[in-house]
Amino acid sequence: MNKIINWLSLAIEINTLIRSIKVAVVVGTVLMFINHGSVIMSGKIEGHHMLKILLTYLVPYLVSTYSSVESKLNN
């Protein structure tokens, strides 16, 4: 249980959060235009599109957070 708590405490450190948000904004925006650009340009965004767009930003955030925490643990 201590490993999980330690992992989560590293994940919510301010520098980890800021780094992950920056990565999510840049990578998520690129992926969002690649995957959902035609829907956005058509102006026909529906509820399920918004969920997919949210996930498009969430995935790079989680990957960046995981990578940062694992790097900190291995130093």
C-alpha cells in the first residue's frame, strides 16, 4: 500500500502536474485535430464527440504523468 501512496504523491506534485498538463495541451491538440478536425470544421460536434475529444487530451496527460513518476522512482 505504501508503494501506491508514494506513487500517487509523486503524481500530484506540482512539477509533475505542470509538465503533464503542458504535454497534454500540445500533444492532445495535435491529436485532436488529426482525429476530430473534420467534425470540428463541419460544426457538427455532438456529445459523444466531446467525450472522445476529452479522452484525446486525457491519454497524453496520463502517459506523461506515468513517465514522470516512474523516472522519479528510478533515480
